[in-house]
Amino acid sequence: MTSKMAPGVAHVDDEHFVINLLSLHNPHLIREVLPPRLTEPRRIFEDREAHLEQVVRKLQIESNHPVSPPSPSAPPPEALTS
């Protein structure tokens, strides 16, 4: 027994869970018992390429590296500095 306190998470929702299938052994077995709608990847960004380009350009601006010409779907540089 110890008197040290460890940070924890208070779980208030016992009906919804997040399972990181990439961190578990044999995730294919979990996929066999769960419906496909619960295991299929979900998009976080509608246009992944445009998002990645925006992040790269922002990092280039912050680190004072030259910025390559933008693609047509990328936001203008001034939108990244706000």
C-alpha cells in the first residue's frame, strides 16, 4: 500500500467504449465479434492531403524554412498564422 496518488480517469459513460485495435494482440479476433460499423476507420479530415499540406506549411513558416508553392486546395499562408 502507498500514500502516493496516481492520476486517473473518471468513467461516467458505461455504454460507450473506445478500443484501440492497433494496440491489442490479435485485433482480427476482436473484429470477428464486433459489427463492421464499429471497427471501420473513420475520417477525421474531409480532405486529408489538404490538411497535411496545411500542417507542413505552418511548420515551415514557424521554423523559417522556405515555403513551396501551394496546391490549389491548400489555404493561403495568411490563414495559417492566425
